[in-house]
Amino acid sequence: MPEPPYEALIQSPDKKILPEIEKKLAGLYLYYLVWSQDSAALNTELSTFQKWLGHLVKLEGANLKWLIPWVNSQESLSPVNVKDYWKGSGELSKTQAIQPAFTHAGKQFIQGFLKEMETALPDPGPPLIAKQKMSFESWYNKEYLEKWKVFCLHFPNGSQALKGKEEWQRMAAKVARGKGPFASLLARLPSEIEGFANLEITPPWVTLVYKLQEVKTEAKRVESLKEKSSLAKVTKKGRKLITRVERAFTRSGKGKSVGEQMAAAKAYLSFKKALSNLVPITVSRKTAFEKVTQVFKEDPAESSSPFVAAHKAILDLKTYMGEQTKGEKPFWTVFAGPFRFMWKYARVEAGCHLQSLWEKKVLVEIQDVQDQKTLNQLLLGKGGLATSFAKIDAGPFLSRSLKKGYYAVRALGGTIPFEPAFLRFLTKGAAASRPVRQTYTVRITALPVDTNPEASIKPHATHLKIQCSDKTKRIDNFQYPVRKTITWSPASCGDVVLQIDVANLKLVKKYTDYNAFAKFLMDFRSGQKVFKPSDFPEDEAALKRLGIRFIRVNYQFKGHRPILRLLARSPKRVPNKITQCWD
């Protein structure tokens, strides 16, 4: 127990003592007790203090919960922080920690103090606080386990502290070798929850912590037998050895059959082996990509992937060890943590590899292509660069549906972290690559153009020119409605030019590239478009001198919606980034 604070013993309501002097005097009180020869005076003082203590514990509403903040303030005790396990340079969005009072050391501290307190009480002694102590211990035990339950459930979030590939790679190398945060916490839990297995209602996750220790013991025995190669050969000597092992399992099994105990031990060993087989992915990104591809390609029932083996081992352990209830989740969150951590690391590494392939196979090949129509054909046509990439390189990780278009396939609870823009690009690209009609017929009505009333002069004409290979289609409007039906071909028609004549100014708005006419229709989809002087930089000053603040151009269309749909399903730009990588 720490030395108690003696300041309260020397304080007086009618005397003010400087804090520095008060501290000195409080320290001297201990020496007074040691050196004093007046046993009668000491006994009188002791009796007085005991009466005070007896009075305090009998006050109405008194309880022992004040022990928690007091224990938390002890310098000799430390909290348990998630970041103590996750050594990274990043910050956690929400820090999880166990207060010192709810650690094994804190619990022992409280128990020791309560024993001293019972000794210090006046007659009849311990019975004076028996009710408070029982109430406190009942509350404390629940709070203690609740704190550790929440800690376990949020423990994987500690990976947020890892920043960049190097920190993840270092941690992955540890985890694959049976070390790292999860192994450390699993090793600590038995001592932290010591004594909680015999409660009236023991939480399922606590029971599993103890069961794991049994499984580890059985696993060591199984490993020992494998080393001797005795179980593989059913000889007379081997049968005797099996009998001895079965007896040992029965003694420690607590109701579990020998078969279940053996199966649990073997599943645990399979889990450890599967993790160790993942060490190579922490060295090579290509190996990580290959291992992840294997998971997405193979049937889980027949797969030889270490990821599938680890996942299967966890499922087997859940079957043999637990009851498959929600109350077991804190334990399985920590136990399965190494698998989930390695699986996430590998998927990000696989995503980085795909990003590299995209840059080499697609972006490099199109870097000098400017024409949108040529670009779309190169990327999305039959055997196009993007089409082939989605089918071959990213094929195992992607799927398509009528509603969602392209989406990331899920395996073992995770996906490759594709960028949403990439999935939208593929979905629109697939739609754009479908055969379209050779020609579309659109009726265009050009209406008079107007401007702000205070303008000194108004536009007197508009000219719409649609450039096609056979001829340029024109609609000229001189401030009275004019209607014309045109035939537009995606294959043979190109740029669209809108010209507005104001005084001696010719204001030009040009729509270029593939689907230029569709872009024009989109601009006027509401039937009008308002232009400002700033839309025509070369003539902006002249328009302002004329008092023109805006020009409203009006068109009506019929039969144009199929063309707008062409634009909607055409990808706007080729994404540079297709997956989330470390950088």
C-alpha cells in the first residue's frame, strides 16, 4: 500500500497553513508515529481515527466506488492502452484504454486495501462494511469484464496507428510469425481475467479464454506425438501411446470428447501453420497478389490457399470450442485478428499491384491519344485495353450485375479496395461499347434570343452548325422561330458550333470531340442556356460596353433523348487511380 496522505490530520478550520509548509508537516507526521514513546497517546489517537472510519462507512448512501478514481491516481499503476500494442506513427480516431483500477494489478491493489481497511475498522470489524463490500465487488466484477470486453472488440482498430507500407509490412511480418498485437493480448488476457471463471454467470468470451489455454496444451501434445511419428503407424506400441493420450485428454477435457479435443488442437495447429505460410507475402508484393488471386479464383472447399486454411481453422475452432453465441464475439475478434489483419494487408498489396499493371498496360498506351472517339475505341472496344484489363488482370476480383454494373467481389469477408470512380468507368464503358444506331433524327426549333432589358443593343441572329462528313448542317435564326429536322450520325458527325451575332460581334461557343452534339443537347436540356460576358473572354469588354449582362439562347428539341443517353453512358475520363494503395 502507498503511504497515505496526512495533510487532513494537520488541517484546522481557524488556521491557514502555506501549502509548502503543510506538505512538510504532513511528511513529519509519519516520523512522529515512529519516534513517539507515548503509547497511551497513540492508542487514543488510533481509537479516534477508528471511530472516524466507522462513522464514515456507516453514513447513508456510502459505498466503495470512490476506490476507482483513487486507484487510478496511483503512480505505481498503469493503464492498458491499445496503442501500447500497435506501434505506429499514426493517431487513433478513438483511443481505447483500460483504467488502472480495472487491470489485474489494480484489482490486487483494491483487494489489498480492503483487507487493510477491514483490519483498521473498530469492533465488530469487517461486518461493518460487509454489505458495501459485497455490493462493490458485484458491481466491480461486471464493470471489470465489461471494460475488457469493449477493449477486445475495438482492439483491431489499433491498426489505424500504422501509416504507410513500411509500418504495415513490419507488423505483418510479426503477425505471420505468431507475434504482434493479437498474440500479445491473447497471452495477457488469462492473467487479467484470473478468478473470473468461477462467477455465477461467466461471460462466454471469458470461458473461451480459458479454453484456449487447454487447446494450446493439447496442441503441444499433438505436436510432440507428430515428432515421434507414433500416431501415423498403428503398431502395438503406437496403440498404447494413443491410449495414454486419450486418457490425458479425458482428464483435461471437462466433458469434451477425445475426438473434439483432438480436433480443436489440430485446428489450432492448422491456424498457426497457415499464418506461418503467409510470411512470404510480407516480402513480395507479387506473391501477395498471387495468394489473393488464388483465394478469389479457387473453390474454398478445394483451395490450398493459406488464407482459406486459416479461415477454415477458425471455423473449426468455433465449432469445437464455442457455442456460436454473440457473447463469444470479444474472444473471436482477438483470436481471428491475425487472419483478418493479414488478409487486409494482402488485399491492399494486391490492389497496389493492380494499380501498377493499370499504369503499364493502359495509361502508358493512351498517354498521347487526344481524340475521344479514338480513345473510347482503344479502351472500350472489343479487345480494348480497359476491357481486357477488367477481364484478365482484375477479372477474379470483379463481377457485373444488371442493377449495380461492375462491383468488387467479396471473398473471406473482404474485397480489393477498388476506387468507386474505376468501377463507374468500367460500367459506363461497357454500356458505351454496346452497338448504337447508325443515325438519329432530331427536330430542332430555334427560338428568339433575349438579353437583359437595359442592354443598348440585342442579339440579332444565332447560327447552329453541326459538322458531318457529307456536309455541315445549319439552323439560322434571325429572331423569329425556325424549325428544322436533322439526321445525326455518331460515326460521321463531329464538332458543333453555336454563333451569336450582336452588333458587329460574333460570339462563338464550340462543342468538340466525340459526342459533341450530345454535349450541346445536354447544355440546352432545359430548353435554354444563359451566357454571361465572361463566357466569351475575347469579347467580354465589348459586351459590357453594350450593357449586356446576359444572353439567353432558346431551343426546343424532339427525338433527342436517345442521344442524351449515349452521353450519359459514355465515361467522362479515364481514371489514373483505380485502387487504394498505401500512398
